[in-house]
Amino acid sequence: MTRKLLVAGNWKLNGSIAMTNDLISAIANGLSNSKNFDVAVFPPFVYLSQASKLVGDKILFGAQTVSEYEKGAYTGEISAVMLKEMGCQMVLVGHSERREYFKESNQDIANKFKAAQAQGLKPILCCGETLEQRNSGVTEQVVAEQINVVIDLVGIDAFKNAVIAYEPIWAIGTGVTASSEQAQEVHAFIRSLLSLKSDTIAPLVPILYGGSVKGSNAQELFSMQDIDGGLIGGASLTAHDFLAICQQADKLS
Ligand code: 13P
């Protein structure tokens, strides 16, 4: 089974009009027209319109979260319909920073996943454990719960049009990357979890790794059997670092 690699840049709360312009233009210029892997950027909401004019046909783009609601009196929210109108193809849901700082529950995230798909956006469902959870041996339990709540709401078929990102919280922004074996172990577990519901869908779902991915470790991570690319934070903020990761994906695709 060959799944296409995806290198996705999550800008988090970073960016400006100038940065959006310079970064996306430089990424687009640095990617070959004939590349055989996908590249996506996730700027803050307010730069999505600008991003849509810069991405061309080599870069996908999306938002970092989405409202579970379609419209109405929900001050500050952005709906999937709005993202679709902006031209987004994808959206992150359940990033650990949303879970931790904005108290999003597994159920909230499942609702967002459903709302995104209802408008034809491809959700990237993020999951991952804290260091405490890893040290107490409950990584698989935590990740299974995060994914199963979504499967229970939308069904396994919905994963035909979704991506999962495994991002161990202890590896995010810390410079500590999970070893390729540690990451592969959890990725394989996630795929086995999907297989329990459908043997045919499980091999199709791209599973990205996130957490201190850089040009220097991307190739080793992406060459693991169940690692299908990366969700990149810090190294997605400069074209030099992001393209260094893309080059590694290019070698493997
Ligand atoms: P870093 O690459 O900065 O560790 O962030 C990973 C991440 O959270 C991407 O969503």
C-alpha cells in the first residue's frame, strides 16, 4: 500500500501579511512541479484569504481549527462553510494546544471533525499523549480514546477522507523528537485500531507524525512503514527549514 506523503505546516499563532506573502511564495518557488508528495500550510484564519491567492496548485491550505457550529450566535467562531468559501481543502482538529489551553474535549473535537467533513473539508485529527501519560504506560489508551470518540460519531467510513496526526505532547516545540521507532510503534497501533473497524480503510489513512520534525530527522521518520509525513510547527515558519523537510519527503516519494 503506498500512501502519498504529506508535509503540513502548522503556523500556530504566528504570521503577518508580509510573512504570509514571503513564506508561501518561497515554498511554492522551492517545490518542484512534478513532486509526488503533498504539501499544506495552516496559517491563522485572518491570512487564509491571502494564502488562497498565493498557494497555486502545488500547495494545499487550511485552518488550524473550525467551529462545530454552522452559523448563528457563536461570537468569535469560524464555520466550515466559511473555510470552504475561502478555498480551504483541509482543517486541523484536536491539536493538543486546543485540547489543553482551550479545553476542547474529545467530543468537541469529534463534532468539529464532523462539521468539517459535512462541508467537504478534509480533517487532520490530532492525537497524542503527555509525558506523564507515556511514563505511566497509558499512551495507547489515551490515543485510542481520542480516536474512538470520533469513530463513534462519524463512523469508520469517514476516515476515507481524513488524516490522523500523532503528536506526542512531550515532543512538541521541545526539540525532543520521538525516535522513529517510538513514533512507528504508536502509528502502527493507530492503524491497528482503525483495522478493528475496517481492514480496507485502515491502510488508506495517512498518519502524520508531529513533534520537533526538522530537515535532519524527517527522512528517518518518514521512511517508517506507518509514518506518512509530518505536521510541522516551528520548522514551518521559515521557507528554508520547511523546504528542507520537503526535500526529504521528495527523496522518499
Ligand atoms: P513543533 O514542530 O514546533 O514541535 O510543533 C509540532 C506541532 O505541534 C505541529 O502541529
